[in-house]
Amino acid sequence: MEEPTQQASATGSPDDLTERLSQAKASFGKGLDELLSVGKELLTTQEGRKHIGRSMDQTGAEIMGTLEETARKATEYISSVLEQKRKD
């Protein structure tokens, strides 16, 4: 019986798999480097800080909208419960 590392995969030989794995590692490393670079730029440049500020403002507005909607629904629910109690 062959060792699992020496068996051919459905897409090709073990060497092909090794090559694909090597390429995936390199691609992941490049992506990670790019992510770190963008993160550094966001934190260390005026443009990056402005972008963070705009994102925070937008997120804050979305949170406030959700809270207002929740408060409105809670008020409607409480009003309907009180109305039902008055009818009973």
C-alpha cells in the first residue's frame, strides 16, 4: 500500500499537490502582507483616519436607527398590551 503523501490526487500527482500548496502559502502570505500594509495606512495617514471616522459615523447612525426602531416597536407593543387590558 502506498503512503497517503505519495498517492495521486484526483487532480494530479503528489508533486502537483505540493506545488499548489506552495502557491497557496505564497498567495496567503502576500494577502496577509497587503492586509497589514492597509491596516498600517489606515492608522498612520490622515486619509486612513478620515476613512475610519466615516465608517464609525455610518456605523453609529445604523446603530441609532436600530435602537430607534426597537424603541418604536417596544412602545407599540406596550401600548397594545395596555389597550388590551383596558378592553378586558
